[in-house]
Amino acid sequence: MADPFVSASEFCEHTGMAVPTDPSRLQALLRATSEIIRGVTGQVLSTVTGEVLVVQPEYSLTFGRLNPWPRAMGDVIYLPERPVTACTMTVAAVSFTAFSFNADGVVWRTDGLWWDKAATITYDHGYAETSSEMAEIKSICIDAATRAYTLNERGTGEAFGMELMESRGFAPAIFLLPNELMRLESFSGIGVG
């Protein structure tokens, strides 16, 4: 599981709320909100360095059928995470350099041949902590976590006195608004297959 996009102190600084004496509940909401965002986009989004992926050719001559995803498609490989910031490759345990890649995770051969052997790809992906994209992701995370946190902090007084919803067995309501879902569409992976 990846770290939350926002820490409890960043959340409180952004919202103007006081840092709670025990921030564990707030941290749990931020972690859950981050995982919801990752689930919606199908991407880790945070910076990951040195992820290793073995990609088979499109068709398996051994089994006589298509290899499972991710697989090469002719002379192209689609990596599952984006944006890709660095990429190296070995084929048959030998460094392979006849390829190019772009930020969308598309890797293609530059020698005009198709992939006929497994390729071991080591790549870096995700948005830098200081990028405008990560600022937008953090903003969405804070907004969704604020709804869940303040609903339980302020809204439960009507139903349960001063008790938190969680103490009665109700989970906090973490959800993304339609405009937030639309903003997250640009962070989703590219569709393949």
C-alpha cells in the first residue's frame, strides 16, 4: 500500500483546522481517501522508482495462445503506470537500448522489429511531489477527506451526542464528487485491449 497523498499536518495547514492531539483518525481517513483516488484512476500516482516488470511477447509459441497482460503488441509495449519518467530494459539478460518511450507509458522498438522475447523493464513513474498534477491530486484528497472528517466531527452531534460515528459502528462517508471524478480522468491509465 502506498503512502497517503497528504499528511495530517498538511491537511490541517490547508483547511485551517487545529492539528488533533491524536491524528490517527485523520490519518486513516487520508489513507482511505488516497486509496479511493488510486482505485478510481487505476494508478499509483505517487513517485515510484525502479519498478520491475517482465513483459512477454504478444503470442506464446509454447502454449499457442496470447500471453496475459501486460504483453507486447507487435513492436509496442504499454506500461501499466504513468507518467513514465525513466525506463531501462534487458532482453535475454542483455541490456537493450533500441527502444524509445513516452510519459504515457508507451514503449516502442526503434529497430523496426517486433518483440519476440520477454523484456525485463525497470521504470520510474508517478508525479513529483512538487508538480502541479500532484497539487491537484492533493487538493481532491483534502476536499474528500474534509467532507468525511467534518461530517463526523460536527454532524454526529445531532444523532449521537458527542460520540463519533465510528464508535457506533458506522463508517465515515468518504466519496468523490462528480467534478472531482472528472478532474481525475486525466490521471487514469490508457486503455489497452
